[in-house]
Amino acid sequence: MLNLSDITVRLGGRTILDGATASLPPRGRIGLIGRNGAGKTTLVKVIAGQLDPDTGAAEMPRGRRLGYIAQEAPGGDATPFETVLAADTERATLLAESETSHDPDRLGEIHERLNAIDAHAAPSRAARILVGLGFDEEAQHRPLESFSGGWRMRVALASLLFSQPDLLLLDEPSNHLDLEAVLWLEEFLQSYPATILIVSHERDFLNNVVDHILHLERGKLWLYPGGYDAFERQRAERQSQLASARAKQQAEREKLQDYIARNSARASTAKQAQSRAKALARMQPIAELLDDPSLTFGFPNPEELRPPLITLDMASVGYGETPILQRLNLRLDPDDRIALLGRNGNGKTTLARLLAAQLAPMDGEMSASGRMKVGYFTQYQVEELDRDDTPLDHMTRLMKGVSQSAVRGQLGRFGFSGEKATTKVGKLSGGERARLALALITRDAPHLLILDEPTNHLDVDAREALVQALNEYTGAVVIVSHDRHMLEMTADRLVLVDSGTARDFDGSIEDYIKFVLAKEPQGEGKSEAKANRKDARRAAAEARERGNAMRKAAKAAEAELASLNEQRSAVDRAMFDPSSADASLTKLTMTDLMKRRAALDARIGEAEAAWMEASEAVEAMTAG
């Protein structure tokens, strides 16, 4: 269906795609993934014909239609319903011609074709798509200019889905959607009758929709069968093989270097040494798996406060004189992990702003701890960062009177060390800007973190790092997100914002999904299952503590293993290349060195077993 052949793209002197090659299966549902900045959007633009590659091509059979959302949201006086219907250009053209044509034969052809494409069912199909994406009957017939940019991008998505192209290109389609709309989109795409290529960073969405993963890394493409979880397993195996191959190659390099050093000066072995030197020069290094600072999140833990942090008693909140939410009764304790659920427009952000003291209650009472500090993250903060300033400039302004080392220390928690701290924001990726915003709001160790869609600019690995950081953070968390995996891993308590109020939802994320899909409405049985929420929150907190202990044990075992390997390398240098060895080791006899190496081998075996056990425990906990 789609062949990507040797595609190379260079932008601004940097190679983004480097001979990227893949053949995508017909009618496949492919998830395109990769780290932030890897070139996913660049590849999609090449496929869509919006960017010419330096070399190579993206080829698909003649006559096949490709659909891709434009960067700009639709606007004007047209309604969402009219805009979606107009996306079927063939239907629109035939209907217009039927109004003006007087040729009976041509009119017969037109109506025959309209019947063939099921044109009469188009209005109901358009309405179903719009309803699925959150537009009720009234909203479908309002002018586009009355909607925000995010809602107009939903109209663009609806138009694309309605047009049913043979190759559907979707670049992070869930960014403007709430969880309810994401669930609908999943079901729609599961039954889509043609090929789909989706850029997404949501593991649940990928697991539920795609049957192949196309991984873009270092400018190259690798195609894996299955969903995201299957890809992770296959990638882990590949990385393990790569690490093993690299270790073997490094051992071979050291042997060659040792031979060359010992035999180059001797006439009888000089030619053999030269031959090995040529072999060493020809040896292509196997790429090392590098640590990525974009995976760094470190929330400073707050000082302890007595509960409750916030209490709402029959509170109302809104804008001007119009309340959006009423009859709010909510208590938030220092160990709470709350996910706010509900459709966009129901008031989740309004409630978050009330908890952050950005809005005052219009009625009722709200009490909050006087010593409480709040860190509030929104996408607007990411967009409003000064592009001409550096992370260091931003943090220095906010941390007045604090030492430069403390300022850099806070930046370092989020991966902004060295040159990254002095790079202009305009040159940072979307994920890096999101990390900077998180660094800024947590500079004074807040007791409460309120995160409104924190993952929109983060890739899958960065999201996983954020989940881990939130679970290690000891303060309270209120989160709004359509990423189910993040909610499942971080939230102990669900609050549904709906029908002009907010109330606890008795159940899990899976229960909520069933509730949304009307497969299993919320019932009294759920209340019994979670009658004692305090015990449930305590159990979740204890689980987080166990998880933290497991991760620390894995890190300690890994550090121990690295230290022992380094000691063994030092012994090897003393045995085979004394000129580069530590002076304390060169004093030992060869027998003593061999004994020390044997002891280190035994300890390394034990350390490897401990590291494997700790890593498997962490992996099992994460999978659970």
C-alpha cells in the first residue's frame, strides 16, 4: 500500500531522516512512534507530499486517495456540520451538478453514482462523527468562528474521517480530545476499512488501534508487528542483543589493542600487529544506548502539612456572574492522587483553577491550609514561555535571591544541565518546553501539583518518566489527562465533573471507560467495592512506596554492577597493559591479580543476578 524508499531529509544542516525505508502492509493500522524531535512529523509531511525529500520517495498505488489534516484549523461562518459534509468533494460536486444539469442521461449517471457512494446517508454519518467527537446537535450548527482552536481542530479531524481516504494520516489526533472522544475515535479506527498511519504517544490508544509499530530512531525505520506493548518487548530484546554485541565488540577491540601494543615493536610480530591494526580501524562501532536527558523529571518533595489541604463546602465557581460548577463538596488531603474526569467543556479546568486559587468561590465555602504552596501546570504556560530567553533566564527571574547553584540545581532536576540551560527556548522542542514549565512551577517544592494535560508534548518514554516522577513525589496531585495509562498509574481517586458539579466516581479507570461507552453504567455495587476510600488511598500510597523501594534497589544493583565491572577492567589493565594501570595494582603479582579477578567474577555474577531480580520486580510492578 505504501512504500517508503531510502528517504533522506536534511533541515538546517541537520539530517532528520537518513535513508528511512519501510514497506507498510495493505489495510494495515500502523502506529508511527519515536522520541521527540526524531522526525515523525517530517516523515508524515513527506508522505503527504508537503515536503520534498533530499533523496528517496514515498510511493503508493495510483488512484489511491490520501487524507491528512492541515496545520491550520478551519474557520469562517460555515458550521461544523456543513464543513464535514463538504469534505466529501465528490458528493458535493455531484449534488451541485444535479442542480444545474438538464441532460437526462447525465442526471441518470449522477444519481447512479450518488447511490453508489451512499450519498443520502452522508448527513447522518457526518452527524454521528461529530457527536462522537463531542459536538451535540446545537454545536453542530454554530458557526466555526464561535469555537476555540482546539474544537475547530476537532472539526478538521471529523472532516478527514468523513472523507474516508485510502490512506489516513493522523498526527497525534488525540491532542485536542478528551478521554470520551478518544474512546470513540478508537472504536471508529478499529473498523476503518483502509490503511491508517497514526503518530501517537499514548500506549493504550496504540494497543487498542494499531496492528504494527513503525519506530523512527536515528533517522531509520523499523517495523514491528503488534501493538505498543508487543513493540516494547521486541525492542527490549533488540536492545539486549545490541548491548551484548557491543560488549563482545569492546572485548575484541581491547584484545586487538593489547596485541598491537605488545607486538608492534618486535620484528617477528610487527606484520601481524599491523594486520590487526588495520582490522581495528575497519571495525565499525556498535551504537551505544545513550541516556537521554529529556527523560529527566524530578519533583522536589514538600514539607509535611496536616490534612486537609483544601475543603470545599457547597461551593460554586464560574466566570462573571455565571456559575459553571455548583454544590461542590470536596476534601483534598496531602496524600491524595485525584484524576478529574469528564468531557471537555464540563468544567474540569474551572475546578482546577478554583483549587489553584486562580478563581474564588462565588458561593459556599472554600478553606485551604495557609502554608500550602500550589504548582499549577497548563498548556498556556508552555506557549507563553519567552522564546528569546533561556531556561536559566526564566528560572533566575522566578527564584530571586537564590544562589545560582540552587537555580541550576532545579533546572538539572528536569534535564536542563550544561548547554541546555543556556539554549534559547525558541530552539527547544515541545517536550523540552513542557519540562521547563514543570520545572518552573515546582521551583518552591509545592504541596499540591495540579497538572492540566501535561503529556501533550511528551513522547511515550518521557510520559513513562513523568509517571515515575509523580509516583516518587510525596505531595498531593490533581491531574487532568486523556492518557489512560498515566491516570491508571498515578491516580488513586477519580472525580467526575459533569452536570454542573463534581462528585467522586466509585470505580477504576476501566469502570469509567465502560460507563462512558454505556456498557456498564455506574451502580450501587461500585460504591460497596470502594466504600472505604481512605483505606484504598493508603494502600495505593504504600504501593507507591514499595515501587520506589524496588526502583532504588534496581538502581543500586546497577551501580554495584557497574563498579565491579570497572574494577575488573582495572585488574585486566594491570595484567595486560601495566603502563595504563593504577599504580596500586601494578605492585601486585600476577597470581594476586588473577585471584582478585576471579573474586570479582564471582561478585559480578551475584550482582548481575541481583540486578536482574530487581529489574524484573520493577517491570512486573509496572506491567501490573
